[in-house]
Amino acid sequence: GESVGLHLPTLSVQEGDNSIINCAYSNSASDYFIWYKQESGKGPQFIIDIRSNMDKRQGQRVTVLLNKTVKHLSLQIAATQPGDSAVYFCAESPVKYIFGTGTRLKVLA
Amino acid sequence: DAGVIQSPRHEVTEMGQEVTLRCKPISGHDYLFWYRQTMMRGLELLIYFNNNVPIDDSGMPEDRFSAKMPNASFSTLKIQPSEPRDSAVYFCASKQNTGELFFGEGSRLTVL
């Protein structure tokens, strides 16, 4: 079946350090992957996406890496800031979007 | 554009009552999704529509749940009768043919 799972439920990172959030997916047919950020009391917000014909994509302070061989996705956040504290979800899609349970990122001052 | 608009933002009801959640997708988006979020199960896809037609409702928990999309600018998710285990945050999201999902702010449902 289709499923998306996250390895770490909670990640604590010192302010200024880099964060890496990992995600495993199971559907080989998925061709589009997205990372979302959800702050308390709000809906998920788009961070960055990547298509299956790429293995890396960079945005502003964020990088997504895709390893199709092992069906693994990661989100790297450079110079983590207090405002990055949130729950992060990965999602996979050939058509519909399946989300994992999320990883909570805590930024320590 | 105002984004995806959901109502009500909060609803508290008693077991057995009917609950109707509403969603207005972003204009021009072809797809509409309903998700349920709980601490234990995260974001679960309940149903999605393409051009107002339900495509996949395999995530709808049981017959007590129903969803409709009478036109391109409105959708409802109904629970009848509601049960305490239905307590969750329900999100509506929409997208164009390709690209990312845009989420609403959610409807927090508490069933006593």
C-alpha cells in the first residue's frame, strides 16, 4: 500500500545549526514529493517540492534531497532559526497526497 | 486570493448530532481534498474531488461520513451521527492540475 513514514518524531536543534528531517516513502510510483511546515493552530504550509527526475532541489535556506533507490526524502534547513520551530511533514503523490505523522522541530536558544 | 476558506473554525457538539464542515477552495483549482488530523494518526486523507467529482473516498472512515461538492467553489463534509472519536481537526485543501496543495486553516471539531 501507500505510506509515508518519518524516522524521528521530535528533533531538537541549537539555533544557528543545520537541521535534517528524514522521511521514508513506499510507493515506487510516486513522482512528486513535498515538504510542509505546520505551526500550532494553522494549516500546513508549502516549503519546497521535488519531482522524481531530480535528486536535489534548493530553496532559501532549505534543501530537499531525494534518494529513489532507497525511497528516502530529507529536508535540510540551514542556520535554523526560532521561527523554524514547527511540525514538518513530507508528502508523496502520483495523484493524491499521502502525509506522514510529522516531525516536531524544536529550536533551542 | 483569500486562500482556502473553511468554516466553522471551531465546533463543539454532542454525540449523536450532525456536523457539517464547509470549504471554499481557491478559485481555478481543479482538485479539492479533505483531510483529518489527530495526534495519533497525523494527516489522513478522507476523500478528494477532481472537477467536482469524487475520485477516491477510500479514506472515509465509515458511512457516517459523507462529502459533496455541488460546484467548483464549495464543498461540505458531513458527519451524521457524530461520535467522540470523530474529534479532530479537519482540513480542506485545493490545488491546480499540478503543483502543491494549499490548505485552509482547519475546522477543530470536539464531540462530547
